[in-house]
Amino acid sequence: MLSTLHPFIQYCENPVTPMRITIKTIIAAMLFLLATQGPAFADLTDAAQGLLSKKYSEKIQATEAIADFGDPRSIVLLETLLDGKLYATKSDGRLVSRKKVSDGYQITDILTEEDFGVVKSGDLTKIRINNKMRGLIKDLLGRLTLLNEDPALRLKAANAVFKSRPKEMAVPLRDALAAETEEDVATAMRRALAALNFVHGETTTIKADALLILQEQHGPEVKFLLNGEANKIAALQNPSHEIQQFALSIETALARIEEKLAFMAVIENIFQGLSLGSVLLLAAIGLAITFGVMGVINMAHGEMVMIGAYTTYVVQELCRNFAPDLLVYSLVAAIPAAFIVAGLCGVAIERSIIRFLYGRPLETLLATWGLSLILQQFVRTIFGPTNKEVSSPEWLSGAWEITGGLALTYNRIGIILFAAAVLFMLLLVLRKTSFGLQMRAVTQNRKMAASMGIRTGWVDAMTFGLGSGVAGMAGVALSQIDNVSPNLGQAYIVDSFMVVVFGGVGNLWGTLVAALSLGVTNKFLEPYTGAVLAKIFILIFIILFIQKRPRGLFALKGRAVEN
Amino acid sequence: MVDMINKPNKGPFVSLMTGLPGGGKTFLGILLVAAFFVPLSNTFLPESSPFYVPTYLVSLMGKYVCFALLALSVDLIWGFAGILSLGHGAFFALGGYAMGMYLMRQIGDRGVYGNPLLPDFMVFLNWTELPWYWFGFDIFPFAMLMVILVPGLLAFIFGWFAFRSRVTGVYLSIITQAMTYALLLAFFRNDMGFGGNNGLTDFKDLLGFDLQATGTRLGLFVASLIALALGYLVCCFITQSKLGRVLIAIRDAESRTRFSGYRVEYYKLFVFVVSAILAGIAGALYVPQVGIINPSEFSPANSIEVVIWVAVGGRGTLWGAVLGAFLVNWGKSYFTGSFPDAWLYFLGGLFVFTTLFLPKGIVGTAAVWIEKFKNKQQGSSPMQAPVPVKEEQ
């Protein structure tokens, strides 16, 4: 009967229009054929009952029939049978699985998942299978999943074959590959087939062909597979010339894969580093404005980030309660909201505290630190000390799989883009608006700017508001990758200062270069030193760097900055 | 480098005692009274007496005294040399760790695992031998030497680089903060061999005295008071000397002092190292009284809190820093006990209020009032040591 399956599949190997012949259509035909061949089974339950037979030949017929129904329950039933965990009750011959409990065995109907309560071990008979059946079931199971309607399940089955490489799967896999219409599933199947041929191939030629396919793949599993085979050959007593040649080609393939893996590790590191750098940039860029333009050490900067993150949470909750349809876009709505909330906080702080402390940077540092404690406690009082859940929208979850083994997650990509956008907007504001012009004038020479009629007090308040608002927007991004808790800002304050000081005060490009280079360096150090030590090295490096260039990578030039 | 005071006929100590700045003698007197009263009261008075000092209070006060010494060390550099260190907690913690290592070695085979050589946490990490930097810490004089040497050396290296490259003002503050943050991360690592995030604890005895015994606690309290008094005298000695005058000049106009021919960096380096050593001693006395030292002592927040003690008490007044440390820590004990949620509001408010309305701190502001009062009575103003109002950026 098995042999009768193949013509149907081969029939659709080159269909005029790509179509899938599902297993059910095959089964419909099968049932017709079966009717003339032996005991036909009306439905799955009926077929399952066939397993109770004492004769193995009848059991085999039942097993095949079960597979032919192509029901998801068939897979469960066959897997249980294969594992030797299928039992029948002695009283009424139901097929059950059992689970040990304190006073016997809890039994569940294998098909209906109905509970039958607890029975003694003696009330059950195990359904025995022999080796022939075992092989058959494995074969059938592979077919069932490889030919399943769900492409995801087929992909999973192909990858499972690639990992376990059972010899008997070669034929069903080839059949399934022929019927496959989805490109990525077909690729996975080809890879699995190549792995099968590579391991079980009868001649060296088959193996060598398989190797050609495999070496185009990358990923640690392929490397592992090739290594295993190379070791096997190395252990041979007197390898023939042919085999030695084969071993050599394995070596070259391995070298190629190694190279690819190393290259991908570099790409991955750069990406991770850029994304960490973008986080640093977002956290530091507001500080670059307040510190750079006004010389204000704002220790409450981290709290502005935290306020931004909490604004995101509030916007999300508002959406959830009043406009559930818009929930997916709550993150977008949170960006201007966070900017406004944090910006207003910034203006309020500047007008109420900081303006009295100009020219006394150390006092400003202390006052803003005190402020940060108050803000933290305030948020803790309102929202509670526990982390708040800000969910990732659908369009930010998942990953962009570039090639096998290299996947970039969307939320990391999103943060990189967001950081770039924020930097761009900020540059526009600074370069192209009259407010930006006034701000730069105040940076370069406050007294002169005041003499030219610029309201420096107003510029100060707006600048501080802008810096705080940008910090708030950073909070929106950080809510996606970090815990939204009252301590959120604290974690970033030292890092932000390091970035600003390293890049040079009052220079956005410096901040950009500093953030990205620190991020990438950190990620490249991590594999060798571990995350904590990498961070320590970076801190020590910055401490030493400041000794050499006390005003950072890109220092502002001119008399104005020499105070 | 340390110039003696310009009073040739008297020994330095006598001239120091007679030349103590305003309130200095009263301050030392209070310390002396406390050193006698507290042990006597705890030992001889009945518990019902209103003057009875219970043992837990002795330990609490001992802790405050250590904090006061730490505040004093910060005031020495911030109040007199204009160096705002946001990493002084690091020196305090290093001193504490040196003492903690000695106390760990004293446990011997009384630990949970009963290993005579290795502390419990090393046995737990499956270490087989003592790391080299733990050698010698079973010897008390060596451990005490390390209490001074380790913070001193770190301050020397750090200050050498920082002051020579003229890193000043907020930049210095930020990199001191980075220093303590780096140490915080480093000490959190188990591989460092300092007990990871649990730190060092479960101490048994110090020089053979049981740490839980009341007598030991009283002894530690008195030792802390003595250290504070000596630290105060050292700070007075430095600030009253010609060196101290140069430091004040550096604080108020660093470039001008440099142009006058002084090697500014050496003066700063000296006072920075002295201050770090004082902080280290404070840490060493703190650890046996609280019974634990862990990496959280390195956290930047702790170091900033020390600065606010000094700011509240009054920058550049020395005993004002001590007063500030006592007041803020008493407030902390009170608030965290009675209104735990209000403490951070209070502390944060204190930072803002002090910087906005009390830039000279309690002692500095009081001094200004007294001055005004005297001026009204006498109509003339005697010369006073300048009180910092504005520092170089």
C-alpha cells in the first residue's frame, strides 16, 4: 500500500500550476483502494482499535490506516505508540496513555483526551510493537509531518530531520521535497536531504555531492556535522585514496564555513554594538544639549528618561481603556507625549531651581541629584515600586533573518532608526531654526548674545526643555528593551555622562561618535571578557582618555569655552 | 612639602591647639565627653535611667562617627581645595574591605564549611587556595597598613593622572564617579575574590574580642571617636598651615595660584591622598560595627550622599561636616523607621534646599549671623578665613 502512495506524489512533481495535493486527497483515494484490499476502517477510532489485535500483520494494517487519516491525532497516537507508552484497558479495550500518580495510574483516552480516573497497573495492557513496526511508524510519522498542510510544521519536520538524520527518512524526504512549493521549506528540506546523504550516503560520490550543498550552508550545526564525519574518517585504519580526497574536501568546506561563521559573528557584533550605541546615544543626547549648551550638570537627566518611559506606559493604558483598536500604535503616540511631558518637567525644573544656580556647576549637580531622588520617589508613590509592563507592538516583534544564523531583531533595528531620526531632528533644530541659532549664540558667548537682544533666560529654559524632552523620547525607546521601573534612569546616568564627556561637550557629532564607538567596542570586548569586565575596561579607558583630552574627542574651540 | 605653621617659638601641636578655628575646642570637648559618658552610662547606669545608652545605640552612634570621619575627609578636599569627589565612598569601601578581609581570616575554621584557610565564599566557589592578595591579612598590623595603603595608593594614582592633566571641576567629579562605578561593577564579580555581591560578613572577632560583646562595641565606639578627633586635628593642622592657605588659593582661583609659581597639582595630590586615607580609616572602623561590607558601598549614590552631609553642615568648616553627617544620618534613621516613603523626599529636598538657600551650610550661615551680630556691637570686622562662595569652573 505504501508503494501506492508514490505515484500520487510523483504525479504532482511537475504540475502545470503549482498545487499541493494534501494528504487528505490522497487518503480519499487510498480509502477506495483499501476497501478492496483488506479490513477497511471507517474512522480513526476504528483504525486505532485495530491495534488491539494479537497479530502483528493486523497491527501493521491498522497503523498504516491511522497514518492515512492524516489527522493531527494520528501523529499523537503514533508517537505514543512508538514510545511504548500506549496502553489498553483490560475491561473495555480503550486506548489510553497513563500517568503515574500516588495511588496507581491516571489514564487518559488517547484520541478524545477524556479522563478515566485512576486505575491499577494490572488493569492495563501495553500495546507491543516489533522492530518492523517501529521502522514503519518512524517512516509514517516523518511523512505525516513532512506532508502536513501547515508550512511551519513542514519546516519544523525538515529541521528535525536535519538534526537527527535518521537513515530511513531519505525516501520520504525526497518525496516531500518534490511536492514542496514553499521556497524556504524546500531549502530546509534540501539541506536536510544533503545532511542525510552526507552521513548515510553509500558512495563517496553521493557524499561529496551532499558536501557541496552543505558547504553553502552556514551555522554551527553544519560545522558540527562535518567535524563528526572528518573525525570518523581520521579514525579509519587504511583509508582509500578516494576517501582521503573526500577528507580533504571536508577540510576545505570546514574552513569555508569557519570563515563565514567568523564573518557573521563580526556582523552580529557590529549590529549589537550599533544597537547598544544607539541606546547610549538616545540616553546621552539630551544631556549633550543641557550640559553642552548650558554647562548644567543635570543629574536628574536619567529621571527624564524614566518619565518618558512611564508616559509610554500611561499612553498605552489609555489606549487600552479608551481605544483598544489603536493599541498597536500607542508607541507612536507616546513619542510626542513623552517629549511634551518630559520637556515641561524640564522647563519647570529650570525655572524653579537651575536658573538660581548658574555659574555654580557643582551646586547644580547636587541640587539636580536631590531632584532626581524626589522624582524617583514621586513616581514610586504614584505607580508603585514594581516594574510596569510596556508591551511591544506586533510590528516590532520578531526578527529579520538575513541568512541562516544571522537574525536581527526588529526592536533593535527600530531603536537604531529611532536614534538616527532623533539625532537628525535635533541637528535640524540646532542648524535651521532661529531658536537653534539663538541657542548656539548663547553657547558660544552668553554675554554677547544677551547684548544682541537674545533673551538668554528664555533660551535657557527652552534648551533645558528640549534636552529633557529628548530624554523623554529616549524613555519611549528604552521602555521596549528595559524594565520600566522608578530606577530606570539611574542605570543610564553614569553611562550618559561618560558618552558626553568622551565625545566632547556641546558637540552632537561627538556624542554620536562616542556613543557608537563605545557601544561597538563594548560588544567586541564582551566575548573575551564578559559583559561586566568589558564595561569596567570601558570606564577605565574613558577615565584615562579624559586625562589625555580633558575636553573630549571633539572639543569646542575658541575663547568662549575657556571660561 | 608640608610647611610648618609660621609661629617659630612654639611646637606645632601647641600652636595647633591654640590656633584651632572657631568652635574647634568645643567640638573636641564634645567628643571627649562622649568618649567618657557613653561607655560609663552603658556600663553603670540602670536601664531605667533616662541617661542610659543602650548597646544598639552605641553601635548606631559608632556608625555615625565613622560617617562623620568620611564627611570630614570630603570637606578637606571640597571645602579647602575645591575638589568635589563623587567617589569618596570608594576609598571608604576599600578601607572597609581591607578590614573585612582581616576579620574574614580571623573566622578561621569556625565558618560554615570549617575550612581553616579559605573563607566560606571561596569554598563555595570551589576555590582550592587563597588568592595572593589575601596573604598577610591574618596579621593585624599588615591589615591596618593596607587600610591606609590601598585607598592612599588608589588616590595617589588617580590624583596623579587627574591633577597633572588639569582635570578640574565637574569633569573631575564625573570621573571620580566613574571610578567608584567601575569598582562597584568589579567587586560585584565573584571572580574578584571579594565575595561577590554578598560581600564579606559573618565576622566573629577582632584581635580576640568577640564582636557581639558590649565591651567590644564600646571599644570600637571610643576608637572611632579617637579617630575622628585625630582626623579633625590633622585636617586643622593642614588647613591652618601655609599649605592650607595655598589650597584655599587653589580653590578660589586655581589658574592664578599656578601663575604665582605654585605647583598646584602637588598640593591637590597631597590633600587628596590624605583625604582618601581618612576615608579608608573611617571604612575600616565602620565594618566591624555593622558586621558587613558589600559592593553596594561603592555605589555612586552613596558617595553623593556624603557630599550632601558636608553641604548641609557647611563647606570648609570641618566640624560642620561632622555636624552635617550626624544630622542627616539621624534624619535617615528616623525617617526610614517612621516614614519610610518620605525619606527620599526629605533627602532630595535637603539637597535642593541646601544648595538654593543655605549655600554655606548650617555652620557657615550661623557664622555669618554671629559676625553680623558682633559687627553691630563692636562696629568693626576682624579678619576671617574666607568662606567659599563661588568656585572655579
